[in-house]
Amino acid sequence: MKLSELHSLTGGLSKPSKMPCHGYSIPASACKTGSKLRAIPNSTCSSCYACKGRYTFANVQDALHRRLDSITQSDWVDWMVTLIGRKEKSGYFRWHDSGDLQSMDHLQDIIEIANRLPDIRFWIPTREVGLMRQFIREYGPQAIPENLTIRVSATMVGGDAVSIEGCHESRVDTQGTCPAPKQGNVCGDCRACWDKSVQTVTYSLH
């Protein structure tokens, strides 16, 4: 299948300017938990970057919604394995620079993609605590592939992330451990978000 066909079927990959790799984003308006947190002052979603700026442009919104529509298609995993395998040369991939997990099926599809692309390290941040707890309860932490780092995000600025077996954590605070703000707002050589030896990453409030 041609890349142009895969792009049409999946909505294509995103390329966040901060990241050293491609990503896959869906509308922030589709976030299950995040949509509720946006109405709560001082929550980590209250000033969501994916609800403003370039994310509001019509062409970007069109791509986000095409990706959202595609994830329920029966061939989505096959399409994504082929597309990521062909396009991602960095060895890294980020899920959801905008948006979040939609369902257990969505999570299991992402896990299958990671299992079929063992040479790529995947990172997914999520605020879907209930979904992750259910997954670990039903399948156990061993069901998360070694090349997939799932970071459960804190609900409130300055607050702690929820600890879930097999998962990692991220926080937002006035001072962060993420080096991006000091190096032109890019990852540079840092890969802490993908690194399972780093239990918690703290991002600076912005």
C-alpha cells in the first residue's frame, strides 16, 4: 500500500515540533477525563495547549478528527504498523500530543502495534486512571510491552500522579525536571519520557 493511501486511511502521523519523532494525535475535545478536568481551576488540563494555538486551525482539526474516526476501523492496527514502520526512523514514537485513550480496545490496539514494532520505543501519557487500573487488574503489568512506556499524568498542578503497577508517572509543577524549557522547548538528546528507568517526569507549568 502506498504511503499516500495509508495517510488517507489513518489521518497520517503528526510531527510535534518539540519531539524528536513522529506522533499520533486526536482531538483534545475527545478526551474522556481531560474534558472534565478542563473546567477545574489548577488542574493539569485547565490550560490545555491542545485547545489553543495551531491546534485550533481548520486543517489541523480536520486531521485530528480523521485520526479519531480511523481508530475504530478493523484494519487500523495493520495500517499503523505499516505507516510507523515506514516513516519512523528515529526509533521513538509518541502517542497523543493531543487527545487520550478512548477505550480498552484502543489501548489494546496500541499495545499490539508496540508488540509488532519491537525496534521502536513508544510513549503514551494518559489521565485515564480508571482505564489503566482496569487493564492492570484484568491483564497484569506484564501485558505492557517492554518498548511501551505508559505515564499516568497528575490531575492537579503540583499534585502527585496516581501510582499504578506497571505504569510510570508524570507531573506538572512550577519547576520541572524536563529540560525542554532551557533548550528551546525541544527534547534535544533527552529521552526520559520513553525511559522506563525514569519513574517520574515533572514538566514545568506553561
